[in-house]
Amino acid sequence: MVSSTRQTRRRRRLKRASVGRDKKRERTKAGTPKFPIHPEKEESKEEAPQSNP
């Protein structure tokens, strides 16, 4: 027979392992969103001030 402390620890460990499992599976199947690799050069010039006087 197992002690109640050992049972509780086991239950809590199993719960921690299973929390968020479904959401994680959905995110994995969806993959990463498409991000622009090279933003437009005109936009980057407007956003970043030049350091040359």
C-alpha cells in the first residue's frame, strides 16, 4: 500500500504533465505564422533615424 503523500505527489505530477497538452498539440499542428523575411526598405528608412550629420 502506498502512502497518501506518495499518491498525492503522483497525482499532482500527472496533472502538471497533462495541463495544456491539447493546446500544445493544436499549436504544433498549426505551425509557425508567416512573417515577412525582408520588410520594405522604405519603411525601415523612415523608422530608423540616421546618425550621420
